[in-house]
Amino acid sequence: MQCPPSAICVLCGAQPATTRDHVPPRGFFRGLQADFITVPACLDCNQGASSDDEDMRFFVSMQVGKQPPGAASLWNDGALKSVKRKTRLREQVITTAREVQVTDSQGFTTTKIAVLAPARIYASVFGRVTRGLYFFHTGRILDAATPIQVAPLTAPPDETDFGALQTGQIADGAFSYWFGIPAEEPTSSLWVYRFYGLHWVHASTGRASDA
């Protein structure tokens, strides 16, 4: 599927699109080759959120570990270097680290060390991902005033409930997503994201955000 063209940045809906941005960020797929999704973007949107993307990559990598295919490179070549270099990120890890029970998509539960990812980081990264994928699938730019609610999921959802949703994936399932966009109210959409089979995120736009 080809991304529709746009002369306007689909992430901010305001500035001219002079470049293209990966959704999700390319850094989430270290060492993997795939047909990554890119959307028209302005330079500010493309480069302005790189620090948030880097932090979010670390939090995702912390949860998924190194066992899923491609996840070892995500940690060794990306997340580990970030936490060594960024003092603020190390402080976040030290002050919020705790043991949690994590259940994978096959129902197996293990104990992992988790850290608290700031809600602002989730909103920044996955709000942008949602706007980009929304445009990719509809050819419409979400108005900047359209609210987007983003939250991590603490347990895998029941995928049997996804029957009415459309789906997509990148890098042989390293990133999978499900979405629903009602024709009668297209700005109210629902999105579910899964990274490396373990890290789940929910997003909704428009009136769906009030649910």
C-alpha cells in the first residue's frame, strides 16, 4: 500500500511537508529490514521529537527484553546506548524501577524489571504514530484540535475482540496494529499497537477519546 501524497505535514497539519517521517519511528526496529511506513512531514515534526522517540524506544525495549526476533538489536544497538548517554533517562530508571509480572501473547507469565514511562512520552510518540497511520490509511489529515488519548496496556487484550478491526504489520510482526475508523464519524478512531509481541499501547481519537 502506497502512502497518499500531501503538500502539508500530516503530523501537525500546518507546515509544508518537506520531508518524510517514519511511523512508528525507524529507531524502534534496529537491525530489521522491512517496508517501513513513511508519511509526509515538515522538518520540525520529523526532527523535533527525536529525543522522545529515543526515550520511548528504551521503555519498549525494557519491557520486551531480548528474546523476541529483532529485540536484541533494539536493546544492544539502541536502548542501552541511550540510557548510558542520557542522565535524565538514567534517573527515571533508578527512581521508578520495580518488579512486575508480564504475560506474553501465548499466556506465559514472567517477572521483569519495569520502569515508569512518563505519560507525556507516550502521548508525544504514539500521538504522532496515530496521526501518521490515520493519514496513511485514509488520506485525510487529522485536525490539530482533534484529541488523541494514549495509554499503555498492562496486559494483552483478547485478540478475539479484534474481528471487526482492520490490521497491519511491519517487519514480520515486530510491530502489529489494529484499527477501526467508523465511516459515519471518521475522526473518532480506535488503535491498538503491539511491539515485539509484548508491548501493547491503546490510542483513540476524536469522540472515542471521551470513552
